[in-house]
Amino acid sequence: MSPASLLQTRGLRKHYPLRGGVLRRAQAWVRAVDDVSFDVKPGETLGIVGESGCGKSTLARLILRLVEPDAGGVWFDGEDVLRVLPGRMKRLRRDMQLVFQDPYASLNPRLTIEDAVAFSLLVHGAGRADARDRARALLGRVGLDPHLYGRRYPHELSGGQRQRVNIARALVLDPKLLVLDEPVSALDKSVQAQVLNLLLELKADRELTYVFISHDLNVIEYVSDRVLVMYLGQVVESGTADALAESPKHPYTQALFAAAPSMDPDRRMERPPIAGDPPNPIDPPSGCRFRTRCAFAMPQCADAVPPPVAVGAGHDVACYLYGAATAVTA
Amino acid sequence: MSVIALPQELSTVAGAPRSYWRTVAWRLARERATLTAGTLLLLIALSAVLAPWIAPHDPSAGAIRLRLAPVGTPSHLLGTDEQGRDMLSRLLWGGRMTLVAGLTPVVVAFLMGTLLGVIAGYTGGLANTLVMRTMDVFYAFPAVLLAIAISGALGPGLPNTLISLSIVFVPRVVRVAESATVQVKGLEYVAAAKASGASVWQILRYHLLANVLGPVLVFASTQVSLSIILAAGLSFLGLGVTPPAAEWGLMLNTLRQSIYVNAVVPALPGLAIFVTSMAFNLVSDGLRDAMEIRA
């Protein structure tokens, strides 16, 4: 795989069985992630945006191999993550870390926050005193005075403070890639801004690469260089953040932008945002999964999943409306 | 007025963070009911341990002429039983048996049940189904019936009582441990530990057990009083401790025909059982409140 990318995924797929009956056979499959491919270059921030339940969190876990995919592959720094030996995997884990969404469930209530941060270092063989010192230094870096907070338990901290601890825990191993799974969704707007700015600072300081997952288009626009729009486990559009904001192509992306609150009255769109809930991922519509809610649905849409089509430099869209352009290999 | 007292107040609210177990101890220390019950338990345990030295008489030496002496008889403070044996001595000695029969099965169940439950909960899949369905078989029987059936099959005697009661309590602990494990396993901090490359053992040790042992311990402590009553019940039925050993349930059984002659003396072992199991219940209630984690 080309070394220009820090992270590559090809055809990632994860279907979860819904078991039932006496024999607990799979009765149906939830298509959480279906055929997702993308590249992340060193130093860039890839935003992944989509509604709840579109497979964003599963994708995050697939990238970090917390969940084994059914098909497809993940390459980190040119290395096939799914086929490395366990010892090498443990080493790889230092380079790719995850920040979780829920600041409450993501910290062990029985560990002080400095122990929570130091734990990863202990796992990788650091001495106790050394691990603690490095954890405390990092807590200071994310804005938590280690003298005041180091020996505290998670329940003594606010949501924003806990999220800072989560970030410190993810950074303590000095990773190259940070996957952020809705890192600010559970926080108040004002705290969101603080945490986002902390993340941007840290990225510049430590030359990090981010995969930033969120359902909040404003947040995604703020932090991302490139954006991937997901719908029901599939990528419907990808491009630079500017290109997507200027001229979203896929009807779903357009609807997302129309639904996002904007401070600028000139940017309001005439088209109504989409109505209703996304279809059940257990039995998604045939062909283009968005067609049931799409204002432009054509008979062709029901036949097959539209392949990604290049509509600009690095701007792909999976929609038959743009079928005339040259098709990119799927 | 109270402004001056504020710094002291602050030290309890925001002061030096303490370890989890010190917090628990601190909370326990301010529960009056728990403290009283705990002190009572300590006294009961102490008197049972010290029985050989503090009992005024030999618990199995009877005096045919002094049968069913009332409470307050000189040299027999709590009277004598139907064979003229000193009740106080027998109650002290009986406490040993009853506490052993009450605590041992719960301790065994706590250890085995936690082990099985955590394994079943953490591995999931077939191992979970296998363990949990087997436990369900035991769970299907009422506790008393199961204890009687197993004791009946094994025969009377203290060791068999302990075995049968352990079998009664293991499935209950397994259930609690399993559900706590499944719940904790799904939390994000376990995923975070995996993401940092922690081994299964490290995850179990630092993240799972630390959060599972608390609830299981609290549950096990609620079972002690039940175990005491079941053990006493088995002795009462002649399936537990055998005469002439002193055990509260057994004493209740042998004294029961004498209730029309002297109503107070036969009630004493029952009272002892009641007070002890009540004290265990109160302590476990206090423990549950004190060990609650504020998330």
C-alpha cells in the first residue's frame, strides 16, 4: 500500500448477527459498516459525519481492531493491521489510540485519574513511578493540574474534565493517530469549544493525525481537512471540508447542510431537510440506501449501489445524479 | 458565625482525596445502625471463639436432677435444657457451630461463584450458556428444598451441611457476578484498556474485578443470615450437626417438646439465631450503602 497514507481502509465490512430462537441462529444481520474505504494522510484530520446509527462508532472500533471486520482490510503505516502477530499488534496499539464518546462510561470509577492515564504505560512495561510522573505531566498538558486532580476519582470531575482525562489517556502512549469517536457530543457548547481547541493545539504540538467522528456538522467543518459522509454504513460522499461546504453533491449531504443551524441567512437552503428516520440497518433498501428518503430518487437507484464518482479534485460522490462523470474504481 | 468553621467543612467536601476503601470505612463509621449491628456481631463472634474459656460449664455435661431450670437459676444464669445441661454454655458453644455453618458456605460460594461468574460473563458465548444454564438447574429448586435434598443424600454431619449449603449459594453468587461482569465488560473503559494493548489478565485484574467484587461482596453478605437460618434448619431436621454437639438449630429442635414446661428456655436459641441473622442483615445493608460508587 502506498506509504503516503498513514491509515488506509479497503472494503471494510461488519455485519452483526441478530440471534434468536432456541439454537441462537442468526435471524438477521445488522449491516453496521458496509464496504468502507478511505485514506488518511499523515497530519491531516479526516472528519466522518453521519446520523446516529450509521456505523460511525463501529468504524472507529474496526480501525483500531477492537472489533474484527467480516471483510476488508486496515493498513497502518503500510502495515496490515489485521494480519500482524499479537506482539506486533501490541506495539501498533501505541501508535493508534481512541478517545471515547461517553465521558462517564469511559473512565474506571475505581481508578484515580492519574492511575487511569498511567495504566496504558504500565501495560507497555513502564515503571510505576515513571508512569505516574508521565501521566501527571500529561494531565497538566490537557489542562488538569495534577496536584489538584491527580488523586481524584472520576466521579469528582465534570464531563469536560473527564474528557480531558480521556484525551490524556489516549495520548500517553505517544500515538501517531488518534481516532476521536464523538469526543465532544456529550459536552455543553462552551465546554465543547474548549475541548476542540485543546485537541487542535495538541494536534499541532505532537504532529498528530486525527480521524474525527461526529454527527455535528459544525464541529466536523471546524476541525476537518477532509470529510467523509456516511449513511447506513456506507460512504455517500467524500471531499475536502471546503468543497463539501461550498457545493455538497449528494442529496443526503445537501440535506445535512440544510439541517445544520447556520448563523448566515444567505446560506440557508431552499430545499427542505429530509424527513423521517433512517431505514432500519437490519434490512436496508436495495441499491442506494438513501433512495427511500431522497427527493431525486430514480428507478435506477433501486438496482445497485451507485459507485463513487469523481465530481472534483478529491471529491467523490456515490449518486446516479452524477453518473455521467468518469467512474472511479470502487 | 459559621464562616470560621468553613475551612473544616471544606476539608470533608473537597479535601484530600482518599482511597476507595477509606471512603467506605468513613461512610460506615457514620451509620449508627450498622455500627451497632457490627459491634453486636463482633461480640457474638468473640464469645463463640472464646467459648472454651468463658463458658461456665461443660456444654455436654448434664445433671438429671436439674432439668429445665428456669432463667436466673444460681450457677445456671440462662437455665438448663431438657437434659440439665447449662444453657449459657451451650449457647456459647453453639454459636461456634452456627457461625461456621453460616459463614463457610457463603465464603465458599463467594470464591467459587465469583470465579465461575466472571469467567462465564467475560468469555460469553458457549461457556456462558453452559455455566449459566447449569446454575439455572440448581436455581430452579427452592433453597430449603435443595439444602434438604442434598443433605439428605449426603447424610447428617457438619461437613455435609457445609457442602450442601455451598451448593445452594454458589448459583446465586454466579448470577450476580455474571451480570455485573457482562455490564462492566461492555463499558468503554474496558475497550480503552484493550485499545492500549492490555492483556486479558490485566483487564480482569485492574478493570473488571475492581468493579465486580464490590456488588458481589455486598450480595454475599446478605446471604449470611439466610445461610445461618438454613444451617439451623438442617440441624433442626436432624440433617445437620448431630447430637450431643451444641448448635442453635439443633438445640431448638431438642428443646421444642419442653416449651409447655418452660417457655423461656426453649426460645433462647431461636432468639440467638434471630439476633445474629438480623445483625448480619443490618451490616450488609450498611455495607451496600457505603460501597455504592457515585459515578
